[in-house]
Amino acid sequence: NIKNKTTMVFRFLLLSDEVDDFKREIQIDSEATFLDLHNAILDSVGYTKDQMASFFICEDDWSKKTEVTLVEMDTSSDVDNYIMEDTHLDELLEEEHQKLLYVFDYMTERAFFMELREIIINKNLQEAVCTKSRGEAPVQIMSIDEFDSKMNSSTDIGEDFYGDSEYDMDELDRNGFEGLDDSMMDNPYDDDRY
């Protein structure tokens, strides 16, 4: 009984709005779970695996659509609960350029911005690999006080850091992803800088 299914690999690009030159590219089998992707991200940035985290499948404007949590959260809600361990990537992701947020610091909602850059057909991977790595990852956990003071010290970071005290997705797009879209994101690894 042969499976008559196309094998696919997903290539994700991760960026941070805290560290300008931070980039990670991760390739992972489309049938892997979100937990596999979570572990691959943590391995690629050297974070510990003892913290809460969530993926959010996002609209094009970064508004959060579907959450995939590390552990089961609210079972009383009518909304579908997706758990990383039980949810395969290809259940929720089916087209290139899908945007995701990976929230790695729950208290401050700090996150990596992710895009499914490419779906590679007729390829499979036994386990996820980090295929490009550039820049230091931001600190994994930041205290609320430290986060607040970073938000308020607009002199050394610039007022566009996250917006004022919250993520301002319009600002991120204007100052980050849109500029990248034109010059680097479409094929960010073509030239020698990477």
C-alpha cells in the first residue's frame, strides 16, 4: 500500500525586529509537526526549551489568525485548539509567502517574524535543518521592566523600535519587511553577503 502523496519541504525565513542583521532559514518536511519546527528554531538560535511559545498563522498584514500552542491552553473555548505536537505543518500551511509569528517570550510577546518562502516539491527531509544563519539572536527572555525601559528609551533604539509600547505592524512593514521584500526577501541568498 504505497502512499500516493507528493513529498514537500517548506523553507522558512525568520527575521527579528530587535536585531537588524538577524536571519535564519529553516527547511523542514511539510509533514513534520509544529513541535519539530519549534525545536528547530530553538536549536538554530541557541534558546532553552523550557519556555512557553506559540505560533500564530497570520494574515498578510500580520494580524493573528490561528494559534498553535506548545501545550493545551483554553479547552472551554469554541475556537479550535491546535497543539504543536499534534498539528502537522501541512494541515495549516498550504501556500508560499504565508506569514507566521513565533512568540518565544510569552510575557512580553516578543516574536520572530516568519514567512514560508518556498515549497520545494518532490523533496523530503528526515529532520529539520537550519540552512542559513546570520546575526545574533535577541535575548530569549526579557523582564517586563527591561522590556518597558527598552520601549521608552527611544534615544538609543529609535522610536520605530516596536512602535511606542506595542508592536505596530504598519511600522514594521514600512521599516522592515517591505524594504526587504524588494531588495532581499525575494531571493535573499543570491549574493555574497549571506
